[in-house]
Amino acid sequence: MDFGIGFLSNNVMLPILDFFYGIVPSYGLAIVALTLVIRLAVYPLSAGSIRNMRRTRITQPLMQKRVKEIQERHKDNPAKLQEEMSGVYKEFGNPLAGCLPVLLQMPVLFALFATLRGSPFSDINYTVNLQIVPQEQIERVQPKAFATSPQNIYIADGEHYRISAIVPSGNSLAVGEKTKFEFQTVEGKPLKELVAEHPETSIKPRWSITKGQERIQIDEAGNIEALQPGEATIQGTIPGIAADKGFLFIDALGRVGAFDADGKIHWDIVAMVIGFGLSLYLSQVLSGQGASGNPQQDTVNKITPVIFSGMFLFFPLPAGVLMYMLIANIFQTLQTFVVSREPLPENLQKIVAASETKESEAKGREALPFEPGRSKKKASG
């Protein structure tokens, strides 16, 4: 039994999606609601990561200075060095502690991502690899039904089933042999019967030969005939019932890519990619990641959102997935803004305040009136 991403998607994400669709019959609003519910659920974990990153950013210079001093002082005494380092981590906090909340929330976010890439928002593909043998070697062919792994398919609004692609005679055929590429539930009910029970649904599977076009042929009903020996691959597709549905400024939730083959630009996709990049940059600024003090690193930090968001123009995702990513990023930006305004823990506030006091005193001593630097400053004034 699958207790991984597929389990979370089928037993957590889809029921939430169906629940919200039942309240407001809009798959666009259902995506918004599902995204917000999941982001709120992982809010404590995300907030913990943001807090730790902020603490690390503020205290890292002091911590590095303390670590360097300890390493110099106890370089010949490993036991004492280890003891002092443990004290530093206890005082400042371990920078690696922020990784745990991120790791804990990743399965949930991956499951959400997988849900929005599947039915009903996208067309679902099934791949069957066939081995065609010469007619005289027909005895090598052992008829045994072949089935792909099942995938969750929406047949109608709120109704979905786990459906596999089936080749009844197996994926080894002799030249001249005929068979059929079918779809059925894991319980054995044909897809066409399910569709017949929902006359409001216009699901029509389609098939295409992606390898070995000269070796087999397949018609619009999924009937296969083997023509020549060799290997061939057939892709069967079940359309997503919400793939062509729009939401707000989005023309189709299942559309993949900002550019068509004929050069047409889909500005709704472009707008979401730009919005994702801007929200990523703003979140970075609010978290302080864009100001490291290193000019080269700062430049890298600034162009990273551009590169990361630009990838979705060349490695496209369905519009529904982009919408989720944009909403999630806006939520993350607001969360970063809220958490970044929280006061530091009292012990760290004292450490930072003490360090700032020492720096102020040092600068005051350096700027005494009788020092050359001060005289020059006054003279220039």
C-alpha cells in the first residue's frame, strides 16, 4: 500500500478539493482554497524556518567571530573545543535546526503539487511498450493481460476513480495479431461504462504512437494491429474534465506553456510567471537574503528569482499549477513579513545589544578630538 505522495494526494488533497468544489462549483476557487488550507496547515513549520533564517542572518557575524576565537584558543585541545562549540550552539542556536521544518513540510507540498498536475486539471497519459515478433515466432508470445499502474481520474465533478490502461492479450504481439488498448478501474469496470453513467461528461480517450509508427497501427477506438517486428510505444490519454475551464484571467487551467507552436503568446501564463518572480524577490528582500554584505553574492541573490521564474517559460507547467505556486508564494511573502517583525528571543537580543554597544564604544574611542582622523574631518567640514 502506498503511504507516500500518492497516498497524501488521494486521501488528503482530493477530498479537500472535492469539499470546496461542492461549496463553490469552481475548480479555480477550489485550487485557491486547497492551497490556502495546506499553507495554513504548514504555517508553524514555515514560520519556524523563517525565524531560524532570520536569527542566523542577524547573529551569524557574532557567531562566526566567537567560533574563530574558540578554534584559535583550543586548537590543541579537541575535547575542550567540542565542549565550547556546543556552548556556542546552545547560546546562538544551531543553524541546521531550520532545515527540519522544511523537510517535514516537503511531502505535503509535493503531494499538493502532484494533485494539481493530475486529473481533473490536466490530461493524464498512460504509456504501453509493445514487443512485436515475426509471425513464425508466434509460439514465443504468451497471452497475458498487461496493465499499467492506476491513476486517479475524474469522470465527473467530484467523482474520481483509479483507472489503469489494459492490453488484454499482453504487450508482446506477433505480426498480424490484433488486440485492444482499453481503460478500466482497478475493480475491472470499463471506462466507457463509467462515462455512460455520466451523460453530462464528454470524456473521450485518445491514442497516439510515440515510437515505431511503422510497426503498429491503432484506430480511434483503441484497436491495435501489429505490422512489423520490433519495438513500439503507444500513449493513451484521458482528458482532464477541468483542463479547458478558465478562472479569472486564466483561459484554461490545464494549458501548458506560454507559447503555442504557431508563436501565439498566452499572456495569462506570462503574467503568472512574472508575478511568481516578483513575489519571490519580495519574499527574499523581506527575509534579508538579498543583503549578505558580499557584492557578488548579492548580485546572485537578485538574479536568482529572475532565473528561477524564467525557467517556467521554457520548462512549462500547467496553468493550474502556476496559479497554486503564485498564491503560495504570495502567502509565503506575507508570512515572511509578519514573522520578520517579531522580536528576537531575549537571549539573542542581549547578545546583539552588547555587541552593538561595544562597536559604538570602539567607534567613539576612534573618533576622539585629538585624533588625526577627527581633525581632518572637522577641517574638511
